[in-house]
Amino acid sequence: MSDPRSLPISARIGAEFLGTLLLVAAVVGSGIMAERLTKDIAVALLANTFATAAILVVLITILAPVSGAHFNPAVSLVFALRRELPPRELALYIPAQVIGGIAGTALAHLMFDLAPLLPGLQPRNGATQWLSEIVATFALVLAILGGMRFRPDAVPWLVGLVIASAYWFTASTSFANPAVTLARGFTTTFSGIALGDVPGFVIAEFAGAFVAAAAALLLFARAKP
């Protein structure tokens, strides 16, 4: 695998933009398709889960050699805190992820003949939702850091599997990504979130990421890869 740091910053930013765009397009698009094909919420969530996990495996596999395949401001910030992503590049990664995510919502809407962006209305707030996002993001970041330490080749599958699992064991259905959360604030469809509830989710996601980074230091620092 090539070292992303050896590639032009433009390629890396482009990969973060494109990866987040396609991730959100899959999340929102599969939610719209599921909502149109079934009135069974469990079946719709299952379809949404499969599409999200599948695209994550693909995107991380093909784009990790380019940018590291973060697609997630919380993940990028953790790598910056670990001094594995320079601050200047962090300042470029996060806008690329945020803009890519919003573009992904717009793309999904256009594929299903909807207005590009619609303010989200689905209420998702309260202690149980925020705790769920802390747990989901903790699990995601811990899986990434553990995978990078012991099985780098398995990271795409680890990420896909932990998100698929967290869709079902968390009350929030595991957004676990500030850029994706904001992007989902611009859809009124199955996967949406009310724009006013986005800040609570984002705070919880960063909190979960920070706790996971600390846990990784304790658990993995002295363990042999």
C-alpha cells in the first residue's frame, strides 16, 4: 500500500471529498429506496445497513492508499491528535468531508427526483440518542485504531462491520460521523435528522472519538502487532 503522505495534497483532498460524497449518497439513497419499496421499518433499516456497510468496505479499500479514507472529521481529528495528520492538512480534510457529504445528499435526492437539499425534520435528540452516538463513534474509532495497529489489511471490513452492527445496537442507528450527520440534516427522507438536532449529535460523536483515542493508548500502545 502506498503512503498517502507521498501523494499530492490535491489528490488526498479529492479522495476525501469523493469518498464522503459517495458514502452519503449510499446512506441517503438506500434510505429513499427502502422507504419507497417497503412500509416495514425493520426491513428498510436492514437495507440501509447493508448499503452503508458495503460502500464503506469498497471506498476504504480503494481510497485508503490515497488519503487514508477518513471520510469523517472525528477520525481526522483523532489522527491529528496522534500527530499522524498535520494541522494544515486537517484544516483541508474537514471542509472536503463536510462539502462532500452535503453534495452526497444532493446527489441522492436528484437520483430520486427530489429537490437537492431539504431541511431535515426527523427528531433525534435526548440523552439516549447522544449516548448512542458516543458509543457508536467510540466503537468505530477503536476499531480503526486497533485495526491499524494489528491488521491494517482488515480495516475496510472492520469499519463496515462495526457500522453495520451499530445500526442495530444503538438507539440512534449509528451516524458516528459529524460530516455525515450534517449532510443527513438536509434530507426529509428515511435517513434524515432535524437540522436543530445536528449539534447534539456532533458533540457526542467527537466525545466518543476522543474517548476511543484515549482507550487505544491504554490498550494498544505496548501490545505487539
